[in-house]
Amino acid sequence: MAKKLKGNLIVGQSGGPTAVINNSLCGVIQEAQKHSDIENIYGMLHGIQGLLEENIIDLGRQKPEIIEGLRSTPSAALGSCRYKLKDEDCEKILDIFKKYNVRYFIYNGGNDSMDTAHKVGELAKSEGYELRCMGVPKTVDNDLAFTDHCPGYGSVSKFNAIATRDAGRDTEAIGIVDKVKIIETMGRNTGWITASTALAKDSEDSAPHLIYLPERVFDEEKFLADVESVYSRLGYALITVCEGLKDKDGKYLTASDRAIYADAFGHKQLGGVADYLCSIIADNLKIKARFDKPGTIQRMSSLCASKTDAEEAYMVGQAAVENAIEGASGYMVSLVRESNDPYKCTTGLVPLEKVANAEKPVPDEFINEAGNFVTGAYIEYAKPLIGELPEYVRLEKIAVKR
């Protein structure tokens, strides 16, 4: 039986907000309230950056209906950040934890956030301060290693699947005027989000017709040939692309060089690839092309939040506290798929040092040989994460005799 550890718990959110991240926060709070060893429940405003400024609120004194209401509230209720830890920050964080008698540290985020949790936990260990650190996974990019998938991905996938299907219907209807549509999704180095645009495709001719992921080198000539092939067959085309597409030299097709648009980790702001591709279609194929770019709304829109995603986000928040109470520290909660039909998922644990700054690309078996679409294996993997989709119909083209 684990040694009892009395003290306060603090939780923070970091990185890009999602439609279901507050489900994890609710899971942490409601589980923490069940354990007498946790005396107070605190929240850091704007993640580790806010903690360094001692911007802390008392979550234990919130009304129960507000905490429960987090489950249907998108974006990061505590506020988020993209802050790269400095060497001197860890010492300051530990001093703050001592000041507020924090013995449980729960950090909800992606790759960089797991690195932060790992560093804080290692310093506490080296200085003999008993602190139980747990990471709660969150990223719409679905690129955290050692977990089947990430909370947030199911909802962004549902959004993009429906948006792509709708844009496809629009392009099909107005194809005699606007013949090609390109949708640009988020994704820096991995194409998980872009891949999800295929999840509502219900026939060979329905959208999307082509998908391009950064896991494959972008070849302009091949792209134009692909577009021309689809257009010749259908008279229109709907294409989805990742903002992080790269050329044969490993350079982003489009990225801002302005320093003000780079984050604390040196990541350039991406965007504009769809506009660029529309230009080369118009210039080379002489076909009118337009683009849509949902932007950040795709990652936190509650309109398409997946019920499965929300439930799993809550589950990993709960599991982080449960495991910490039982003595675990230095781990991220992972999602473990037990079966696909029926879909069943449980939680596991993975050491933070394994997850920190690791990145999981879309595997080869999920990308077709031509590099311009996903495979059935990907559909089988991702379909259970988005839940039910609205059903659409098509009119039969029953011609009237002239």
C-alpha cells in the first residue's frame, strides 16, 4: 500500500485548447474531492507561466454545478500557455510548491507540457521534496507517443470530417463555377488532423478526393497530375492538405519568417499552403481553385465535440489523480485500446521521460502507396473516436423526358 501523502493539489492546462480539455480538468477536480489526503485543490492560471507569477485560484471553492459544467465547455478554462522552462524556473516552481504545500502536480498538455512535468518532478526528487507529478495527455495533433490516441483528437477529427463532407457537397453543387476546393488543416509535422478529413467519405466520388500529409515529401508535379486526374473524371475536386507540408529539402511550403510569429519553442507560424496550391493549380492547369482554412476554431469548437472524446478526456483526468494517490509519480496517463468492435479503451501509464518531446507520425500503413490518401487501416483506427455522424442523402437523377 502506498505511503499516504497529505497536501494540496495543483492542476494546469498548457498548449492549444481543445473541445474537451475541460473534461480532463473536471475529472481531476471531482476525483481529487474524493480523497481526504488532498486538502485543497488549486488551479494555475495560464499554465506553468502563471504559476511562476503565483496566479493561482482555489478550485475547491467553486460551485459544484460550475465544475460539472466544465464537461460541456470548450477551450481551456484555466487559461493556457506556450512557455519554455528556463533553468532557474524549476527552482522557483519548487519554492512555490513548498510555499503552498503542493504535493500533487497535474499538468494537462502535449509534448512540451510532458517535458515540463518531467523536469519539475526530477528536480523535486533530487532535492528530496515529496511531490507526485502526473501528466494528462491533450493534443488535437494526436502526436503524443506511447498512447493509442490523444484526448482532443476525436473532436477535431469529427469537425474536419463533417466540414470536409459539407465543403465537398458545396463544391459538387457549384462545380460548374468553382471547380476545385482546397481545405487547409492544422498540423506542424504530422498529418493526423488532415487524415481525419476522410472519416465522413461515404462513396468513391464523395469528398475528399485527395489528401496530402507532411509524412510524405510534397511533389508539385505529382500533385498537379493528381488534381488533373480527379478533375478529368468528375469535373471538380476537393483536396485536403496539412499546413505543415514540406518539399524535398525538408522546408515548409509556406511559413512565416517574422520572429514575432514564432512561439517560445522556436516554432514558426504556419499557414497559407492552400492559397499557394490554388495559385499553382490556376497557373498550370488553368482551373479556378478556392480554399477554406478553418484555423484554430477546428481544435476547440464544441459544435462537433465527440462524446467518446469527452468521456476519455474525463477518464484520463480521473486516472491521473487516482494513480497519484496510490503513489505513482513521473508518469503520463495513456489511452490503451482493448478492442475495436465493440470499441473499448482503458488507461495505462507511461514514464514522462519517454513522452517528453517525442513525436508520433502517421504510420506508413495509414497512408496509401501514392501518398495522396489514407488507407482503410486508418479509417478503422480513427472512426470509433468521432462517434455518430449525421446521415446525408442524394437525389436520384431521374430525368424528365424532353
